[in-house]
Amino acid sequence: MLYYKSPEVMSMTVNKKGLFVAAFLTILLTVIVIYSKGFEQILYKFFSSKSENGSRTLLVVYFFEHLWMVILSSLIAIVLGTAIGIFITTSYGREFKALLLKTVNLGQAFPSPALLALAVPILGYGIKGALIALVIYILMPIVYNVVIGIEEVPKDIVDAAKGMGMSEVEVYRKIKIPLALNVILGGIRTALVINISATTLAATVGAGGLGVLIVNGVKTFDMVLILEGVIPVTLLAIIVELLLKALQQRLIWNS
């Protein structure tokens, strides 16, 4: 006998599997970060290295530097990108739509190393220039998805809301944004995953993070240092992707 499973039930099953994998990878990442010296010794058994002393600075220091830059730049980009996206779809900001989208797309067109290089002469070496470059680099997917999500809301529903006497603000708050939430969250999810990997380049302008290990490993042809930076970044990106996907599904079900 065949049993029908609704999309909601199937999505909940996928959601639980994703959360289980995310929990397992989080434990693995925590162990790697806390017991970094033991992690280094395991890598030495499988990969050759010019030095068996590993990194002088503990992995946990680089990890939290990296995490701090990702969180701060992501929060700024989410707030700014969502605000821009909503503004250019309103009756007040529609005339600025083409200009702002071209400006945002220009930031994405520049390679992230180029943005970091351009920030150095203006702001100098350090976290300030890195944060600005990262925010500019991840704005595009957020703004684009906000615009697409809002513009794909059926016109009939919007007209019906206006016919009931809703103001433009109420239409956005009660109709457009809730219906566009899935697309908006998809853009935020993409931006955050991109940001986790792009933040490794912040090391080239003296901002620290896991990129320091990768850059030093490339300079010295040390595979152990490279992997010591690459593996936590990869695990972090996968964990964030899985958690945000689960959050996205949960918010859609409750909306």
C-alpha cells in the first residue's frame, strides 16, 4: 500500500536531517577549533610540511576573528540591502531603481580582492576596509532577491489590499514582504555563505581571520597551514547553509 506524504511532512523530514548534519558538523568544528594542536598533528600524519610547529597563534583566535567579521559585515549588508531593495520597489524609490541596481551590481562585478585593494588606500590596513569591501561584495544577492520577491507578488492581491483601504506601508508590511519572504531569505542565505569564504581574503589587508593561515600556507607551500584554514571555513559555510535553510523553511511554514 502506498502512503501519500504531503510536501509539509517531506520538508519537515529534510529539515530534521539538515539540523542533524548541522549539529554533527558544529560539534566537529568545535573540537577542531578548541583542540587545534591535536588537529595539526593529525594533518601532519597525512600531509608533508616544512615545519611541525604549526601556527604560532591558536586556531581559536583566527576563528573568532573570522566569525566576528562575517557576523558584522553580514548584519550591515542585510539591513542595508533589505532597505535598498524595499525602497526601490516603492512609489518613492522606483525612479532610483536603475541607478541603485547598477551601483550594487558594480560592487559584485569587482572581484573581492580588487575591492579590498581599493579600500586600503582610503582606509588603510585593518578591519575597517575589509568590512566595507565585504558589505559591498555581498549586497547584490540581498538587494536583487528583495526586489524580485516583492515584484513577483501577484498584482491582483496587491490591488485587493489597496481596495480594502490599506496604505502603501500596510501593503508592504502585511502583503508584499510576507509573500516575498522565501525569496528574500534565499538571497540572505546565499550572501552569508559567499561572505564566509570571501572573508578569508581579509587577511591580505591585515584584518586577520582564518585567511591568515591560508595566505601563510600558500606563501610557504605548507599544506597543513592551508588545510587548517580551509577546513574550518568550509565547515562553517556548510553549517550556516543548513541552519539558514531550516530557518527559512520554518518561517515559511509559520507565515
